Amino acid sequence: MKDSKKIIIIGASSGIGKEVALLYAKRGDKVGITGRREHLLLDIKSQYPTNIFTSCFDVMGPDNITSIERLIQEMGGLDLLIFNSGYSDASKELRWETEHTTIKTNVVGMVEIINYAFNYFSKKGWGQIAITSSIAAIRGNSFAPAYSASKAFISNYAEGLQIKAGRLKKDITVTDIKAGFINTKETPIKGRFWIASSHKAARQIVQGIDKKKRVLYVTKRWQLIAIIMAVFPFRILKRIV
């Protein structure tokens, strides 16, 4: 039996985050879960009351680090932090409210928490970080420009931190989770291709993190789309996105 880990998942009240938390708790790890809806967090905890710890807060608020430090103290340490919180909404008319919320959640909140986790693991000498990005990070998108840009920021930030860990000679793995279309009860996706269930996506995420992958495509077949999108001519791209 593998040694149990101490894990915090930011954004675990539903969807992929919830499924990942349950997989870790089932195998005996200590899991700290966060989200804005306390009743959902408590419902998850009820399934594994001795393994799951909860903290209710909004990553756009002022209590991120205080809340995380409290979870670390309750669990007796931290080995892996997964940032799965995110905001996505179409902004065809380029609404400032949508753009602002997207950046504040996906970029500002993420950087504050991941910055803390990286420095925590640097002092410890080792650890793991995983951040949920998206296939949308690869190119711009007129329907949700701030969303695709924020996901590109995440991917570049994760890569930069992995390089920094190497230069600091720290055993820290930073995984960029590039997710494709995931179907959840909260955000059902219809009329799209290669749609994966949140449970299938969660299994692949846990497996990829265990293998300490630098970039993790979920599901795996999305790596092909990523390669195609990266070289797709702009003159054609601008007609479809």
C-alpha cells in the first residue's frame, strides 16, 4: 500500500474537483476541499468523514491563504495542491464584468494560491502542484477572449514554475492539466465531440499526477487537437472562433 498523501483541492464542491477528491479519499489520502458552497462540501465530507477536511471560501476574496494554512494545520501538512477553481462565461459583447470576474478568478486568485504553494514546497524541499488549464489555452477565442487568455496564462505560469523549480534544485512537479470537453451535472455539454464524464476525467487526472506529468491532456486524445490547433492558420481560425 502506498503512503497516504495530504492533498488540497481548490474548487472541489462539484464536477471534476469533487470526483478527484473522492478518488483520493477512497484510497486513503487526507483531502482538503474548498469551494463557495458549504453544503456541497459537507455532503462530500459525509462520504469520507475521517479523510476529508473542508474550507468554504471564494478565491476572489481576501481569505485564500489564511484558509489554506488552516487546512494544512488540520491535515498535518501538504504534499499536493490542485487548483481546479475557474470561471467561464461567453462574452460576445465583451462585457467588462465577465472579463473582470474571469481574470480575477482564473489568474489573480490562482497566482496568489499557487505562489503560496510553490514557496511552501520550496521550504519543504519537495511537493506537487497541478493547475487545471484548458485546450482553450492554445489559441484566442472571440466568444470568450478573457477565458482563453486566462487559460494561456495558467499554462505559461505552470511552465515557468517548473523551470524555476529546476533552477532552485527543488523536487517540485508542476502539472498543467489541459482539459477538453467534460460533461458534468452542473455544466452539461451538448452537441460537442469527445465529451468525457467527470469521473473518467478525474481518473486520468489522478493517474497523470501520480506519474508526475508536466502536461496532462484530459482526455488523452485531446493532445491531437492541441497539436492541430497550434499550427492552424489564423486566416481560417478567425472565421470559426
